Amino acid sequence: MANKAMSFESAIERLEEIVRKLESGDASLDESIKLYSEGVELVGKCNKKLDDTELKIKLLTIDPDGEASESDFN
């Protein structure tokens, strides 16, 4: 299964490998099921990372008076 310490980029690369393997049709049914499960886990990890990152992004806006303000990214 997916390594919990895996970086976002490594998770995406592994997902690409899984997709290629599944699309090739070379995997047995059991291996395909394992790959699919790993892929689902990796997609969840990537989505969580993206959601967490989005929460951290702030927008810096400058009003007409030149005052800067920070707001959450929507």
C-alpha cells in the first residue's frame, strides 16, 4: 500500500505507474485489484494534500488607498 510519508509528487508518479499497468492489461485480476486499491489510497492522499494546501493559501489584496489586506483563498 501507499507509504504515508510519500511526497505528493511521488504519489502522482506512482499513480501514473498504476494507471499504465492497469491500462496495459498485463496484470492479473488479483494484481489489478491490489493496484486499484493502492490507487484509491493514493488519490485520497493527494486530494487531502491539495485540500490542506488550499486552506493555507492566502490572497493579498491592495485597496484603492494602498492598504494591504489578507483574505482566505476561495
